[in-house]
Amino acid sequence: MTVTELNIPKPIAAHGATATHCPYCALQCGMLMAKSGDEYVVNGDPAFPVNNGGLCIKGATCADTLELPDRLRSPLVRNGRGILQPAEWDAALTRIAVAFRATQTKYDRHAVGVFGGGSLTNEKAYLLGKFARVALGTSNIDYNGRFCMSSGAAAGIKAFGVDRGLPFPVQDIPHARAVLLAGSNVAETMPPLMQYFSAQRNRGGKLIVVDPRQSVTTQSADLHLAPIPGTDSAIANGILHILIRNGAVDMDYIRSRTEGFEEVKSAVATYWPERAERITGVPEKLLVEAAGLLGTAASAMILTGRGPEQQSHGVDNALAYINIALALGLVGKPNSGYGCLTGQGNGQGGREHGQKADQLPGYRRIDDPEARRHLASVWGVAESEIPGPGKSAYEMLDSLGRAGGVRALMIMGSNVMVSAPNSLHIEERIKSLDFLAVADFFRSETASLADVVLPSAAWAEEDGTMTNLEGRVILRRRAVTPPAGVRTDIEMICGLAALLGKQESFSYSSTRDIFNELRRASEKGVADYSGITYEKIAATGGVFWPCPSEEHPGTPRMFLDKFPTTTGRARFHTICHQAPAEQTSSDYPLWLTTGRVLAQYQSGTQTRRVGALNELAPEPVAEVNPAAARRYGLADGDSVLLKSRRGSARLKVKITRTIREDTVFAPFHWGEEKSANRLTNPALDPTSKMPEFKVCSVRIEKAESPRQQTDLGGVWWTEND
């Protein structure tokens, strides 16, 4: 079944439907939602200029999650027998507040941590950061976006002085004469975006894809480079070497708009094509062809995804690709540039307004005295009361239950038991906590370990803004009423803050009030939202930040005249290829790389409960090359154990020539013994603190038939059970 065949929206009339946005990826596709009888119906919104009415199968079925029988409709509190049972809201929130205060009294204020998510609206991300710093006074807040965009973000800041995933609208893509797409399987992860690459090729443009797999996206490419996992910077350096050798770089642009080129030129002089081939496994001929397509194109784009970024040298990898874009003079030019494809629904906005350990709203640094003074005035607190930088996501999870670490944790919008690397270790750490509270729609793998579970309102049941991969701030409208017994995350945060004695700082009459405070908090920051209003978004279909005043139209295209660096110039960075943190060996002879599949999303908490999606992808499948399969005596459909130095996962095998002989691919949407993140390496990039999800070494063992198990993922027990 093809992507096109799956994209079959149900016809509904726009009249009477609510215009809102998809809950999943960072495209934030516009959709129309209505109720027909007992059924919620969604259709793509043709008026929204990103998806132009298109939806993928995940978006088309997103309303199915709203009334599932295992939807949480009451708080759950663990009783003296260790059983989660229904409780009243006041009792559940009080239990959390008492546990947090007791923990801070016993240890210190930083012993309570907060872990957020890239799916939270801007208002919720902002409020969660304020809650951590004002209501709890803790430095320990981070979010799962650290596992998504942090390397690309750090590289953007280093090179351009700012991180905005795409500094141009997606509508520019069809006009690029050449596009290099590194480490992103767009056709499965965000299918409606493929219309722009199809239009680009229909106009005669060329698409180059870098991926160890022949993914669905590579089937649309003019050129596919299949590197050994973990060699992205060598590919980029090799291509730049050829461009310089061929005289294809834009020296006028380099002299007038950049700095640091000569050092990079000297460094890449050693990455002659033969050496780049030895490091990467990509034939010299293909590297030369890629450089030729980029170097002769009148306009070109370099786009990166999680492939090069989710590595222990992810920032370097992204910077190496940025070097190509700068050398060709692409950044800030029409229909050209460098961009990073944000993954999570609000991955962009979620990292701008204080949900990260080192940030304050407006993408300000938390250790910047001026930023601290500004936020102190907005929040009505003394600057000294705002804590400093805390632990990054994996560092915080690794500290759970340890001396000097986090002893009580609140998780909102994340299922770390599935999404975190080295997940068996994270399970141990979570179980060592004194207290865990989780807010979610369902009883996820993480929620099942909690002392208190709070039932969250879903995406269609609340208002708020999101910021998509282009930096376009959009309005997600409430389309339906939450079920009885369910509260919004904002109500939970404000309720807890009141119990912690901070009601005055968390009193809002509407979501709009929170956004207006966010506007003041972000004013004159890097990500300036001060000129964005709900009315302006509604009138325009979305406003691009920075937008410093209500009269300002927003900034769809950045870097046209200068860069927000101290010199106004973009910066080249000298990058030397470094091997992954872990190497293959006789015990672990294969590379494992992980990723997403069309019919599932992130940790699968929502999508694994949708019947149509489970029919398409009911379980994880490991892709193995026929040559490797012969060595292990495997047949298509065999059950195997993939084993790394950290753990094992049970998957079925798909034998395919679309994967390198030395590489195995596994999707990461499943938990427990099917979890690919039991295998992945938590080695961190020194700058972004991104774990090395995309590269680790494994071996394959044939598995015995699994014992019979009953999936109790969505079930909870009471004392009567």
C-alpha cells in the first residue's frame, strides 16, 4: 500500500467544522474537524498553506484516539498495596504537592525535576518552565525535544546566531534547483511535505538523499548516498572538498557575509574523494556527482534531519552540512539556504520559551543577566530567585534517585520509558525515585510506573498556539469538549502552583492571557513573539517569528541582509570527522540505526491504539540485508533478538536489499521487549547533549518462540480486581 493510497480524507463540509491542526509532526497540517453522528470526522484544510488540504494516515485517523475505551478519565493514585486506583482531583494534586514539598525539605529545591514534551503548546511549554522556576524553584527542567532537535538547534546558533529550523517557508522548496536531504525519510515521517519535493523535481530540480537505507523518500531521489552510519561529517567534508577543487564556491559571498572559511578550506583539503569513500562507504563517483549537482545549481538547499543530528557528534555533523551551504552562498538567498526539519509537533516552539534546562522564554540564555532581569520583571520575582541552568534531559533521567540528583519527578507530554536511550537503565532510575507524577491521555509505559497519573485533555479539547517547522506560529483551536473528569495541562499546572503557595503568579482567565504574558516574556528576545496575537494568527493563517510589534508582518525569510551574530556574518566551523562513541566488534558486528515508520508516531502512546494504524504497522520489524541474513541463517518473518551492550529487543525480520549489508534498521515506536531504545547508546554530544540514537553496534540472535503474554498497556486495576 502506498502513501498516496493511504491519504484518503473523509469528505466533510467546511461549514460547521472547526479549523484546527494535527496533533502529530511539525508540519502541523491544517485540518477541519466536525462530528457526524457518534463519529468525529477530520479532513485536510485546503486553506492552510503548508499541507494544502493533504493529510497522512496518522492525521486522517487522529480523532480516533479521543474516545478510546482506555482513555484516562480520572486521576489515578497508587495505594498502600502498590495499585493505581481512581481518585478525586483534589486528592491527586494534593498528593503531588505534598510529595514535592517533602522532597525539597529532605534534600534541596533542585531535588524535584520537571520533564516536558515537544507536543505541548507554546502556552503550556512557557507555563511549565515558569512553574519549575517560580513555583518549585528548581533548575531541573528539560524536555524530550532534547532528543529531537537539539543538535540542529545548537549548530544553527553557532553558525547563524539563531535557531529557527527552516528560516524560509516550505513553499520555497519547489524553486530550488537542487536539494540535498540528509537523514530524513520525509515520505513516511511527514508525507504532506513530499508535495514540495515532487514539485521541485517536476520543475527540473534534482533531489539528493543521504540515508543508510533506501527509504521511501530515496525512491523519489535523483541520487542516493548510502553511508556507513556515523560518517555524515566525512560525507559533507568530502563534498565540500570537491566543490572547492572545482571552483564552485561563491567567493564573493564568502568574503562579504561569512568568516572562518580559510580554516575550513585547509581542513577539508584532506578529505579527497578517495579518503571520503574509505570513511563513508559512499563511492567516489557518487560524491563527485552530488557535488556537481549542488555546485552547478542556480539555487540550492541543504536540509538535515535526525539522521546526522542524533549522534554524539551531531552538532559537528550539522555544522559540516552548513559549511556546504555557506560555501555555495546559499543562506539568505532566494529559494536557497540551510534548514533543519523539526520533528515533533511543537519541537520549535517547545524549545523557545523556557522548557529547556538552559533557557528562558524568547530563546534567552538562563545565565544571561539581562535575560534574567527581564523575566524577573515579567514574573514579579527577584532575579536571585530564578535558578540557574539545570541538567539536560538524559543527564536528569540518569540522576533520578541518586545522591545530588532528582528524587521526585513530574512528567508532562512524554513517555520516556519508550523514547529515552538505554531505556532499561532509565526504567531502573525511574523505579528508584521517591515519587513520580505523570500527566497523559493514556496509561503509557511511563505512567504505569507513576505514583499519581493525571488525565490530560487532548489536542482537540483545548486552545493554544504551536510553532511549526518553518517558525510559523499557528492557532490550534478547541474543537470538542474534554470528557468529564479530564483537565487541561494548564489547569493542572495552575492547580499545583496554588497548592505550592504561588496562586497569585498562576492566575489566568484564559489561554490567551498566558500567551499575552509569553509575548511580554519573549519581547526583544531572539524568538520575539511580542507582535503576535491570536487575532493576527487567525487573520493570516500563521505569523513567522521574529515579530517585534503588532504592526510587523512577521519574518518568513531570515538572513536576507545580515546574521544575528556579533559581527553580522555567518560562521564557518572547522569540522574533523570523529568516529561514533561505539564501534562494531566481533561480538557486535552490525550497525543499528533507528527511525520512524509511516503508521506510527514517536513513542506510540496514541498511534498504537488506533486500529487502522496497527493494521499497517502492528509490530516493529528489523530490516536486514540478504547477505547478513544468510550469515545468521534467517528467513523473512523470523523472530530475532537484537542485542547491544545495553540490552536486547525482540523483533521480526524483514529481509531487504534496501539496507546496507553492515547495518540493521529498527523503528522505535514500541515499548517493553519490542523497544529499540533498550539498545541505543546514551553517549551525549558535548554541546547539545543529544544522545547517539542513530548509531550503535549490535548482533542478531535467533529467538525462541515468545511466551504468551497479555498486553495490559491500557488497563488499570482497583482493589476489587
